[in-house]
Amino acid sequence: MPTATRPSVEEIWRWLADVPDPEIPVISVTDLRIIRNVAWDGDTLVVTVTPTYSGCPATAMINLDIESMLHRRGIEKVRLERQLAPAWTTEWITSEAREKLRTFGIAPPVDGTAPNDRLHRRIESLSGNSHPTVQCPRCGSTRTEKISQFGSTPCKASYRCSDCLEPFDYFKCI
Amino acid sequence: MEAETTTEAAIDRAALFEFLLRMGDNTLMLGHRVSEWCGHAPALEEDIALANTALDLIGQTQLWLGLAGEVEDKGRSADDLAYLRDVYEFRNLLLTERPNGDFGKTLMRQFLFDAWHYLRLQTLLSSTDRRIAEIAEKASKEVSYHLERSRDLVIRLGDGTAESHARMQQALDDLWPYTGEMFMTEAADTALSAAGVAPEPQSLKAEWDELVAETLSEATLRKPTDGYMHGGGRRGMHSEHLGFVLAEMQFLQRAYPGATW
């Protein structure tokens, strides 16, 4: 589209803020901070996206959602680029998004508890399995236990609250 | 736009392709094996954990084989490499094609592999090939969770009931002769190491031994003595099991070439 009429990059960032994560619809792709760059390359809009997990099936869906939203907004030429580095980390998730997760029933990540960081420091410290104190998103209790390190999506673990007895998802750190 | 890397000139393209196939075929084969558990695990949580592990491994396969196709420069995609090569063209460790056996054996195989995989990826973080370092950084975050889980379950089952202990010891004894291959030097390894792309396999052994010994001791399992070690997977000499895996994995693309949905 002609330079004069094309929307600004800032405007496009605002549009992207309305594209939900297909598996956790209360947060958007910008809440997750997986959009790494938005730029015009001539008349083509280039959106750079980084994957959360390398095999996450939502990645293809997210790309499709971004593309169709931009087409709906009248942008004809869109190119999506994948960027691997720096590797996505849950530490990038915005504080507003963490509150949205909690309200939705998913315990937000407890920063600094990714096993990679510990393993990296010292392989022997493996015996110190990661047991972050995860707060129950329903009743706020910290008496919770891990049921499985893997939950309904690659990014989550399954937990249970020992007080209100509700099972819940925990958005684990990577 | 992919930036040119400094190593491309320094290292033989064929050696680099070989290395990328070795990484990608390991994750492809183990990912496929682990996915065979989907719907069959002893508990729902374990079923989900296995499926998620398989998913991570398949995702990493796309990165490794995708780059392999780029490096080869003959227009082959990650899918082409996964679905349209025959047994002798695969470069995975024999360990990754071993049949699943029971749940304990699947986890023992996973632990022995994860320990190596994690250490291997750590060494690749400083690869002179930026593209390899980037994939390693992404993958190591996921693999650290695999290792934490498989190690934890090996300990719980090893130091569990008499039956779980016996099964884990049997699994360990059966799989041990397939662990030596992880540290064998094959063609291209020396050149890759000299170019700073990836240190020689042997350099990972001391740390792997230490990590495995510490875990087995906590699991009250007896570490087998190093006897004859099977090798050959990394140069395309596979066990009879790989053909059966490919027959299932490649069926659709072989029967209906180019099929999409």
C-alpha cells in the first residue's frame, strides 16, 4: 500500500494487542511478548514472532491469527518471520498479563525457577528439584503441590491446592 | 534474512549437514518413540507429560532438520528429510530407536538420553555457528525440564517397590550397551570440533558419567560395567527396529506423496 496511507507501526502494535493466545485467550500475543518486531519493508508489513516452545502447536495458529487480523485491517502484503534468539522466556510476560492469568485460574510463572538456570550453574544441583512456591489462583493458599510437570499445554504444569483442593494450571518458567 | 556465518567457509558443508542430521534424527526418532505412548500411559498425567516431551522433541527436529535442509541447499525441507529418507540415511543414536518396552524402560531410555542431550546442548551454546547456538539455547530450556522429570522418575521407580526396582535395573542393563555410542567419534566429528562448531562426543563423557552415577546411586540402581558398546547409528548402520518406525512414520507421505491437510 502507498506510504501515505499505510498505518503506523505504533498503530499495528495496538492491533496486535488484541490478538489473543489461541489456548489462553485472556492474554494477547503482546502480553506474552512473543512479537519481537514490526516494520515496513516497502509495501510489505514484516512481523517478527518468536516461538514460546519449539513444538507448541499454537505457533501456527498464532501466525494465522496475526495474518488474518492484518488482512482484515486492510493490509495486503504481510510477511511473518521467525526469530529464535534471544530465546523466549516467561520473564518477559508483562505484569498485567500475570494478573490476567491469575484471574483466569492459571498461576503465573514464579521467575527464576526454570531448571535450565539451575542446571547451568551446576549440574550436581539437579537433586534440588525445582519446587517453586506456587500460589493457588483460586484461594491464594501457598499450600500447593505439583501433580505433573507437564499440563494441558507445553507451557504449563499441573498443580493442586491442599487447602481448597482445586486442581489448577501453573505457567511454568522457561 | 539469514546472516552469513563465519564458519560456513571454514567447515565443509557436508560435515555440517551430517552434524545437523545427527541432532535432528535423534530428536525425531525419540520424539516418535515417545509419542507411541499417547493414550497408553499408566496415568493421565504421565500420558500428558510423555506427549508434551514428544512435542518438544518434534519441535526441535523441525529446527535441526530445517537448518540441515538450508545447509544442504538442495531444496529439501525438514518434512522432506523426515519423511523421504530411507534407513541408511538416518543418523540417530541406536538408543533412540530402541523399542519403548514398559513405562520404566521408556523413562530409563529418556533419562540416559536427556543427560547426554542436555550436556550436548550446553556445549553448543558457544558454537561458532550462530544458527546452531540459537537452536541449542531454545532447546536446552525444554530439555532441562525433560531431564529433571526423567531423572526424578528414575529415582522414584528405582528406589520404589521391589517390582519397580527390578524393572528399572533390567531396563538399565538392557539399555546400557547403547550408551557408549553417544561418545564415539565418527566421520566429521574431528573437523566439526576443529572448526568450533561442536566439541567431540568424547568430551561429554566425564560429566555424563558423573551425572548418571549420581542419579543411579540415588535410585539404588547398580551401574553396569562398560562392556561391548553398539555403534553405527550415527553413520547410518541401524538396528532392525528403525525400518518399522519409518514404515509407520512415513506411510502417509510414501503412499500419498505431497499430501497436505
